Amino acid sequence: MSNQKRANLVMTWKLVAIAVGAFGFGFALVPLYSVLCSVTGYGDATKLLQKLIGLEAKMKQPAHQADPLRRLVERVPERAL
């Protein structure tokens, strides 16, 4: 085998190894992201769940308290409509 073909073959295998490594790193990022979030507290699932529970509690309030559009329409003068 000539030196040029051997160099091409070596370069091909290096590029394949880089592509496979990048693909594997992409899969490894999912658990790494979870660990990073739990360590730093950023994007923590428990905090997000607590916020969601708080939003659900606000949504269960009576309709007259949770209707900002009605208040907005009441402020518009009749002639503007």
C-alpha cells in the first residue's frame, strides 16, 4: 500500500473515531446535565414541580379573580370600541 493511501486510511479512521466520540458525548450529556442541575440548583426538577403546583393552585381560584382580560376591557372607553 502506498504512503498516500495509508495516510488516507489513517485519517479516515481518525475522523470516524471523532464522529463516534461526538455522538457518544451527545448521549452522555443528558445525565451530565441532570447532575449539573442538581448540583447548581439551576433547572432543578423539584423546584420546577413546586412552581407548577403553585400555578395550578392559582388557576383553581374563582374566575372573577383570574380574569385580567375583563379588567382590561373595562378600562377601554366606549367610543374606542
